Amino acid sequence: MAEKIGAVPAFGAASAPLDFTGQVAFITGAASGQGRQVALEFARAGADVVALDVGRRVEYPAVQHRADDALLSLADELAALGRRAVLGVADVRDDEAVTRAVDEAMVAFGRIDILFNNAGVLGYAEVDAITDEALDATIDINLKGPMIVARRVVPHMKAARRGVIINNSSIMGLRGGARLSHYAASKWGLTGLTKSWAIELAPFNIRVVSIHPTGVNTQMNDSLAEMEGTTAQEIGERSAGNLLAVPWVETEDVAALVLWLASDRARYVTGAQYALDAGLLSG
């Protein structure tokens, strides 16, 4: 699946590999899961990377956290691929920390070509049991966070008169889900940001798209399983509803889609929503 997504060009030879040499990709939630895979694939394709992650345990959901050593090990992997990296330890809700990370990126590289808004949290709760803490954390990290990051990155893209922003929404940004109303609201909001930014930023040759994965095979499944008192496999199987016989997609599949959308092969794609859902939305 990853090869097929990455090999469908808008023009040129279908066999030509994607090449991001000389470009800089800014990725939030980069220490693990989808963000880490996307960072590595951009590096393999020649890009330098700005890897932003909270680097600590977050208060909601308490079982989800990113350790500093995960970010450092990512830097080692990027260096082994011959790419430069700037590590930013920042909560996407913290405007000062995000601003520092963006400033450091500009000092190091002088440009930011691609923004992958990926950082997010997910926890189950019935509507009459959602706490203020859960609601605030979900909306602030999943929706306000991308806004904070974008408003610091976009001026540099405007100055360069080029750029690509890819927002990692969810299938829940295109439909609803039981015990996920706060999460779905945050992801629908991100879809709205995508469409609005695409309109606003088109005059600056900045494209904006959102991706909408079904469940993805990451550590988040272990966190959800811990909260639910079950296994990650059970979480995937009972929540997926995919037409294809898989409980989830892989991080490599997400990365293939992100890189294609960031490339010139998708040069006329903006304001669009791309479902990587194993057929779930058609079921």
C-alpha cells in the first residue's frame, strides 16, 4: 500500500523516487508513532527535519506520554541517514515554546517547507462523563495546537511564497464515533482549519490538506488498551470496522501518503481531505 500511494505521480515517470533534497520538514508529535515514521521517511527522501515533541508525560490521557530519550534516539536515526535535525521539546499548546522551536529552525535551516501537524491525544468517554480536563486537553492539543504552530510557521512560508501544510485529522474528522465526541469535535475542527487555510493561503502558493487515517498501528493502541483493560489487538479489531481485513493501517502507509501530498506530484492538491481508512467510510 505504501509503495502504491507513493508511486502515483501527478506528472513525470511513475518510477521516479520522491526527492525532498534541500527542503525542511517540521513535524509535531515526532518522537513516536506516525510522526516518527514521517520524519524518517522525509529524511530518507533527502529532507532535513525539525522534530517537535512534548517530551514528557501529559496529564490527559495520563497513560500517553513521549519520553525525551525517544526524541534523542530519533535524532540519532536521522543523523545515521545523513540528515540534519533540530529537536524541539515543546507542548503545542505553549506558544512561547513553539515560537522558540520555529526560531531555532529558521536559524539552523533558513526555511520551513513542510509542516505536518501531527501531535494529538485520544481517550474514550461517554458524553455525560467527559470531564473538563479531558475536553480542554483534547481540544487544546488536537485543535488549538495546530493553530499555534501554524501561525508561527506560516509567516516564513508566506515570505518564501511556497509551502505545504498537512494536518493529521482522523476518520473521526469525517464522521462521528461513540464515546469519542470530544475527539471527533477536535478533528472536525481541524478539517475546518484545513479548508479555511487553503483558501487564505493559496495566493502565497501554500497548499493545505488533511489526512484521515483509520486506526493506526502505534503505541497509542497500547495506551487505549491500558485504559480499557484489554489488548491493543482487541482495540483495533473492535473499533475498526474496516472493509479490508485489517484492524489498522501501518505508520508506513501514513508516511507514504504524507510524502506524496507534500511533493510536487500533488502540486494542485489543496483544501482536500484524504481518507486512509481501509474502506471504513464506505462500509
